[in-house]
Amino acid sequence: MKSGSKFIVGLAVLVLVGLVAVNALFERIPPEVIGVRQTNWGGGGLVAEDFDVGFQWGVAGYHRWYKLDKRTHFLLFSSSTTRPSDSERPALSFRTKDNNTAKVDVTITYRIIPGRGWMIVRDGYKDEYRARVTSEVEGVLRKEVAKLTSEEFTDTDIRMDRAASTLPILRDRLEKYHVEPLDLLIRAVHFPVDYETKLQQKQLTQQKALLARALGLVEKQEQVTGVISKETEAQVKERTASWDKRLQDVISANEIKVATIKGQAEVYQRTTRSEADADYETMIAEGELALAKAEAVRNDLRNKALDTKGGRILLASQAAENLIIEEVTLNSNDPNVPTVLDVSAMVRLLLGD
């Protein structure tokens, strides 16, 4: 038990020492961070490299680490901002090209240029590059967005073109801070109340004009569609009549063919049946004739057979057998009277022998 406890304690100590060694010899860089390493002693100075996510070599006390946010940065200019900061500012106020006051809500996204995080530390912008970017962006936007007139602000395509043309200017101006803009969006434009009312009325008038023009186009299109519809309907009727006629012709032709086939079948049936009936009657007559001939031959042969002595004996024997005598008077005193029970004597009597 004591040796087991010592082993567990020793293992725990080794693990603890290992963790302390890892923390002392390595620096953990999270996924959302750019790591910048500086050597404090020996003249090493700042390492010209951005260290990415993972455990990076860095001895505590000997090295110093700077961590920068490598995620996308958002800079908002909004009329709803109550607490200005380096990432959120009040809406931009300026005069338009036609000398009208306006406020614009803008969103810009930017990030640290990949591989140049260590330059921000080198140039001393680590704690203030956001503020410098905000100031630079505000100055560029006031100049570039003000090139639009009040009416051009109401056109979405023009606003988007202005934002797209401003983005390269921002890229050039922000490169010295080692960041790059990603996108620029003009979200909303606010004019003074009186001008807003006039502008809305003007927009409403323009919309009505566009609506009237659209209705006119719709009416023209409906007229075209009506003509096409009538032409199509006429073509459908014509095609339908043509197909009905063709169908009727085919039906009539088929009916004629069917009637012809039925007539031919009827004639064939009657002719064949008549011939069959005639053949049947002829065969019946021939059969009956053959039977009559056979009967005549049989009778002739029978008569010839019966005309012989044996035949006469057979006939006499059958006659004796079939003879029915209702009453017989016997005279026992006359020996010439035969007994009815003597068939041979009766045969001789019938034959006359």
C-alpha cells in the first residue's frame, strides 16, 4: 500500500512538473489570435513572423508575446450610437454635392493583413491601430460620400458604385497601418425633416410616374396579348376543325372497310355453310345408301343361309321355341301325337320329316 501510494504521488508530481514545464517553455496561441514573439535578452528583438494557432516555443521571462485579434473587425457609423468607441461611431454628418446637409449610416469591415501582424507591433500600433483606422476611414468617407447629390443618394445603384469606388482609396490609406478593408456598405441616409418630406413627395411623384408608365406598358402588352390570344384561338379552331375532318374521314373509311369485311365474312360464311350442308346431306345419303345396301346384302345372305337345311332347322327350332300353345289335348292312346316337351319331335313335325 505504501509503495503504491508513493508511486501515485510521484506520478502526480511528474505530471505537475510537466505542466509547469510546458507553460514555461511554450505559449498557447488561440485560433482567433495572431502571436508575435519578442526576445528580451541577447539582442534577438522582435521576430519578423506571425505565429499561428497552437503551442509555440517561448521561454517565460526570456521571450515576450504580443497577441493581436486576427478576426474581421467591424467599424460602424450609426445614428443609434450612444457610446462612441474605436469600433462604433455616430453617423457621418456632411454636406452633399448640392449643398444639403445629411447623415449617413455606414458599415466597414477590415482585418490585419496576413503575415503583417508583427509589423503593427514593430511600428508601435498595437494599442492604437483601431483608433487610427477609425480616424482615417472617417476622413475618407466624409470626402468621398459627399460627392453624391441628394437625389443620387436615393438611387441604390449609385450608392453601391460610390461605395465600390471608395474601397480602393481606403485600401491605399489603411495599408500603412497594416490592415486592409474588406467591404463598405452605405446602410441609410438621413436628411433634415423638411427636405425628407419634399424628397419623399418627389419620390412618390416619381413612383407614380413609373407606375403610370408601367400601366401603359401593361395595357400595350395586354393589347398585344389580346391579338395573339385571338389569333391563337382562331388557329386552334382551324386546327380543331381540320383534325375533326381528318378524323371523320378516317372513321368513315374504317367503317367502310369494316362493313366490307363483315359482308365478305357473311358471304363466306353462307357459302361455306351451304357447301358444308350439301356435303353433309350427300354424305348422309351415301351413308344411308351404304347401310341399305349392307342391309340388303345381309338379308340376301341371311335368306340364302336360311334356305339351306341347317337354316330351315334353325328356323323350325326358333319357331318351336317361340310357339305359344294355349291349349293342348293329349291322347295317350294315340302314339302319333308328340309331346309338347319334346322339341326335336316338334321340329320334325314342323319340318314335315
